[in-house]
Amino acid sequence: KILQSYSGVSSAQVLQVCRRVLPDSTAEVGEEDNWTSTMPNEKDSTQIDTVHEGRKLVVYIKPNGKIVDLQFASKIDSVTAGFIEQFYQQEAPVFPSREVKVGDTWSQSTDVKLDSGTVTAATNFALTAFAHEQGYDCAVITYTGNLIIPVRPSPDDSTKRGGVDRVQSSGTMYLATREGQIVLQKERLVNNGIRHRIKEGKLVDLTISTETETTYTLKERKVVTPTGR
């Protein structure tokens, strides 16, 4: 049976600042995320809640876009931190070091450890065109793939709630070729996840199905003069 069904809308602002470039060319990027979500109240679906949330983190990114590490500057629980780290590492595009032309394809993959064993999440990319977007000369890149994200139980949770999200992703991104930055991205994520928890001494499974459509748009890009570094 369906325990809960709802739709919601979120708007977010992401501020990223390249703080320094390490000797191995890895960029240390400070990120601040703030978002507002509207969704039905958990206890009374006729009431709409507006939730404001935010977080700060530091992302370490290779020149090809690969995320090699995350550090959280704001307080966050271990379950959420693990989920975000897996999402960033699997979702962030890794670009080829070779020259590519329209029609070329490439892929990236990540090995993910689950309780049942190690599985592979992969995304396939294709350069489909060049275009002028948001005032930038861009490469138009389409992609499809799958994300496999474990949800680990919290040590403090007596019900041992956990599971795994299996997400099908598809979208189009516009990469500014000179600046090396995504200026527009349209994405669709379809998740068929499993959750389990202990209830009345028994392990109970729940299914989570979500569809998310997101548009990311670059609003401003500027050079910041370092202070005190």
C-alpha cells in the first residue's frame, strides 16, 4: 500500500568560490548551498510547509571535473554526509583529457560497496553540438546513466533505517569551453529506492519512487580578490 504520496517544489542558490589550487592542480572550492522547499505537512497533507535549509562544504576537484574529496564546514550527521558524498562523486561529470568532436562519446564509472557486494554505477556522455548559451560559447553534452547510493543506518537509530537508492539520470549540459564551467544544465532523475527498518522486532522493507526535474543556471561569474590567504 502507499504510505505517503506528494509533490513539492524547491529553489536553490549555490555559491562556489575557488579558494586555491593545490600543487597537483586540484582546486579547493568552497561551496555554500541555500534552498527553500514547499511540500505537504507530514501529519496533515492539506497543509503546505515551507522549509529553509542550507549547508557549507569544501569540494576538491581535479581539472577534468572529478571530485576526489568532500569536507563539510557546517554540522551534518554521518548518514546525510555519506549520501551527499556518494551523490557528488557519482553525479559530477568527468570530462575526457583528449580532444573531442561532435558525435564523440565517453563514459565514467564508480564502484559502489553495498551489503550484497560491489556494484558499478556508470554514466555515458555524448558531445552533440556547439552553441552560444548564457553569453558563452558552449559544448552541448547529453548524458544518461545510473546512480547507486547506499543509505547507511545511523549509529543512534534503534530502528536501523537504511537502504539504497537506484537512480536513472538523463540530461543536457552546456559547458562553456573557454571558461570550463557549466552555465546551463537540465536534468531528470528517476529513483526507485528501497528502505528497510526494524519495526516491532522485524525487518520491514519500503519502496521509495521519486521523479525530479531540475534546471541549473549560472547567474554570475566573477574574479574574487583573495584576502588574508
